[in-house]
Amino acid sequence: MFLSMSGQEFKSVFSLTTRNVSLNRLKHHTYELEKDMLDQLNKFNGSGQIDNAEFVSNLLFDVKSIQGVLSNLVENSVSDVKYQLAEKLQ
């Protein structure tokens, strides 16, 4: 498929800004999420809200898997993984 676009159309459709993502900030964010989720999980389990507890437990599993990936990344990595993880956390 070929799309013909003038420079002006391209500028209005695509943003060429640079995005900075700090691995330390992502790691901190995931640990804060984990802490909050564990608190919620304990509340739901304590009040017998099994469906909510299961939902939070699944989310917690996702956060822990993201933490595992983050632990293997280095700050100056040229891959898009940290950007993809930042999107996933939002």
C-alpha cells in the first residue's frame, strides 16, 4: 500500500518528538504498583471478594513479569522494550 503525503500532512499526522523513559522511574513505579496491589489483594481476600481478589492477582502477575523484564534492561539500551513497558503500565 502506498500513501502519498505532502510534508505538511505528514507533520500533522506524525509526531517526531523524542520520548525519554527512565528505567529507575519505571522500576520504582512497578514496585509502588505491586505494593498497592498487595494491599488491595489483602483487603479483597479479607472481605471475601473473591472475584476482585482474582482480578488483582492476575494484574499483580503482569506487574511482576514486567519487573522481571525491567531487571534485565540497562539504561542505555537501544531497544524499544522500555518504551513498550511504559505504555503497558499506563
